[in-house]
Amino acid sequence: MTMQLYVWSPALDAPSIDPKCIVVEAYLRLLEVNFTIVYANDPQCSPTGELPLLKDGTTWVAGVDRILAHLAKRGLDGNRELSPEQKAEYLAYSAMTEEKLMDCMLFTWYADMTNFVKNIRPTYAKILSFPSRYLVPIQLKKNAKARLAKYSVEITDDDKGLPQNEVEEMKELQRSGWHYMYRLARETYAVLDSQLADKPFMFGERPSTLDCVVFGYLALHLYPNLAHRRLQHILINEYPRLASYCDRVKERFFSTEQSQSEAAQDIPSLWRTFCNNPRAFFSNIKQDAMAYMGNSDAQDKPKKSDAQLEFERKRIWSIAGGVTFLLAYVIYNGIVSVEFGDDDDEEVGYEMDYEEDEMYDDEEDVDL
């Protein structure tokens, strides 16, 4: 049966505007899985509020880690030929890539106001529908700022007094207070470049899951022609081996267009999840809220960072507030009526078979 992959569409000369979507699409191509693409451009179509989203038969799986785990259960593993030592290295390099390269991308996309105004916001406006095109970029910027707060780095006077020549501009940036994130990018590039060495792929002659992960994030450093192309400049001029590697992986996995398909009728959006089982919906919100406040019931779950907890707090209350407002509006205006009956009354529901994890990887993603 053909799988369906729901992703953000291509943008900025990259296979997708979202690194995680690139990772999963490259991974499915690596495994030579029969699948089609749906350019959803709306994370709210996912039950967890994030893309990518995979439909495998009647099963819906959202998020990179859950999709990879789901495919592994089916015997589809991009690391099956790696040694135990290489698999351990994969975990380390993958975690570093997902955290550091994502942070550097967010910095140059959202903290750099010139890039945000001239490139990022207009790009999202093109691929989003009304009214999301006016709301989503601002929310993404706020979320990026919250995530980057741990670095205490902020761009001010974005273009003031900087040379127009990129080489001289980079020298000036090194003498300014903006250097930290570019140093972080260089340090991460250096580690990956050392692992790559003269091999065609990270672990040798054949690509693996790590190549999908590294390319997914590096692609959005290298290919976007932003007003300030500082990450692109560093990669091309200081780490040309990594730049060539990206071109090689792109040619390997994205040289042909993937077949597209229409969205399924049973797509388990956040709104559908609420409508079909509001009791479970609010129960999940309650559980997340209790976990955020440190309730003992959540003590067995992995400890989340302050940034993750802050993202989840905002998501929980924004979803709950929006649903509450909508319910109040429709009931007040007589659009629907609410009847209360006995617990024995028949419940009408919509059963969906999709996988859930115990935690969301918000540290590596930007929630909408």
C-alpha cells in the first residue's frame, strides 16, 4: 500500500521550508518506499500540530522520531548496515545536528530582521492560505525568539554600518556582538566535516539515516538566497566539502519529483480530534498542563527543558483558549445546541488509528 507523506512545500531553493520534512522525505527515498507527497502547509492538520505527518494504511504518525520508529517496526531501517559503534555515533551526531543547526537556522531567519522581512515572511505568505499567511510568520518569530533566549544573543542595528562585501561583512561581524551563533555554526560544521572526511557519505560509500538528518538541516543553511547569506557564505568558503556533500545528497535523493496526491478524507487534524472526542482532547490538555506544572504523574516521563515546557504551555493554553472561545461563540449564536444526558447514552465517535508518543520534540521544532 502506498504511504502518504504530509509536509511543508519546497521553498527557498530547498526541498522544503522545514528541515524535519526534508529529513523524512529523504529517509523514505533512501528506503525506496512507495509513497506520495501531500503539500499540506498546515501543521494543524496533524493530531500533534506538527509536520511531517505520515499515513501508512489506517495508521497516522506525526513527527520525525515517531515516523522513523514506526518504519523501523516494519523492518524499514536506514541504519541496518551500521555497526553498533556507528549506531551510537549516529545518535550523537543526529542530536547535535538537530539542536545546533536548528538554532543557527532560527537565528539567521528570525533574529536577523532583514532576512525575516525580505525573505522569510514573504516566503511563508506565498505558501500559506488566508489568514494564516499573516499570523503564522509572526508566531514562528515569537517561538524562535523564545527558543534562542538561552543564548542571550540578539541582533540590533541589522544593516547599520556593515560593509556590502560579504567577506568584509563577515570580518566585521566577528568583531561585533553577533559572533556567537556564527561560531556555534562553525563548530558544528567542523564536527560534521571531520566525520565526513573524504567519504561520499557520513559512514562511507552508502548513505544512512544520518545523511538524511544532516542534509535536512544543512540544506536550509546552504540553499536559501537570503538578504544576509552568512551561513551560506561560511559553508561555501570555509567548509566546501560539506557544501559539495549537500549537493551530492540532494542529487541522490531529490533529483526527481515525487508523485503528489490529494489529502485523505480521514486526516486526523487537531480540530477533528477535538470534534470526535472532546473528552479525550481536554484530557490530553490536562495531562500536558499537569506535566508542565511538575505533577507527580508525569515523573516517569523524560525531563523536558525550560524551552520545551514554555512551548507546551503556550500551545496548551492557546488551543484550550481557542476551542473555548469557539464553543462559546457557536452556542451563544445558536449555531449548535448542547444537550446533557446520562453516561449510558450512546456516544458517537470517530476512531482513528494513529500513533502517539509520550513527549513532543518541541526543542527541535517550532510550534504553530
